Amino acid sequence: AQSVTQPDIHITVSEGASLELRCNYSYGATPYLFWYVQSPGQGLQLLLKYFSGDTLVQGIKGFEAEFKRSQSSFNLRKPSVHWSDAAEYFCAVGPNDYKLSFGAGTTVTVRA
Amino acid sequence: DVKVTQSSRYLVKRTGEKVFLECVQDMDHENMFWYRQDPGLGLRLIYFSYDVKMKEKGDIPEGYSVSREKKERFSLILESASTNQTSMYLCASRLAGVETQYFGPGTRLLVL
């Protein structure tokens, strides 16, 4: 069975600073990997996904993530955060694109 | 735009009551999902429906059942609500074979 760990429960970052959210997974083969964002009072929205190919993937809202097989990681990055990036971020992994296991989430606070 | 709606944003029920949570999507998606979201645990898949009258158990189906009589509607049923089912319930849908799941805003259920 797959599992996913988001080691950081809460991150605070200054507006304009860079952001990196960590995601580690456990799965025997190359999994399907996703990052979702949940803004306050909103449903989850897909930021980006990875199945194969180029290990650096670009998503919406200026986010990118890098798949590192050797480290079983799929970390999310943004070079310069905006106040609107304050949200909860979820990493998800699965053997296919529908039976996903989600991490516990990382809450991002953006300070002015 | 894909729209996934859930019948209630907030719901308060008594222990032992039968509870129905409704989800409707307007994009003719074959696949629909029910998750529960709890702090520190992320999202956990309860049930998945890959088409009308078709369902598959997720990771935590105990205490829940589902109904999918029409393509656009997916109902989650708590046969006899218990306090440990107090949670946020999220519905999602997607087109079969397309990775992106579209989430509704969630129903926050409190069982007293």
C-alpha cells in the first residue's frame, strides 16, 4: 500500500520569499503524484501532477514540483509567494490516478 | 467551469440518525468520490463510483454506504451516525481517464 508524509504541519513565509513544501512517499513503483491546494472555505484545486517524463513539472499559480525517485520525494516550490498563496497544501500519491492517498497537509501562512 | 455542489455546508445530527450527504456534478463525469477530511490525517477515500450503479470501497468504508442511481448524483449514507463520524466530507468528480479530480466545497458534519 502507498503512503505519503508531509513533514511540515505549518510553514510561515514572508510575502515575496520563496516557498518549498516537502512530500515523501512510500510506494514500490513509480506512483502517480499530485499536489492540491485548499484555500479557506474552498474545495481542493489541483496544482500539478506527475506520472512520467520530465521530473520537473510546472503547475498553475507559478508552482513547480520535482520528482526525485532516489529520495522518494515530490517537493513543491514557488520562487516568490503572494498573500493569496496562504492555504493548506496536500500531496497525494497513488498506483493510478484515482485511488489516491493524501498527506496530512501543510498550512502556509504568508506574512506581509 | 466544472461545478461540484454538496447539499449542505453544515449539518448537525444526533447519534443513531440516518444521514444523507448529497453531491451533484454538472459535467457528465463518470467517476465520483467521497472523502472525509480530518485534521492531521488529510483526506481519506471512503467510496468511489466509476459509473452509475458501480461502486468500490475506499480506505475507510466502515459505517458508510453510497448510492449512484444517476450519473450526476452521488450520495453518501451514514446508516447510524456516530460521534466518530464528525468530520468534513468532501465530494469530487472527474472524467474517466482524466487525472484531475474536481472537488466540492465540503459538508461539515457534527454528530452529537
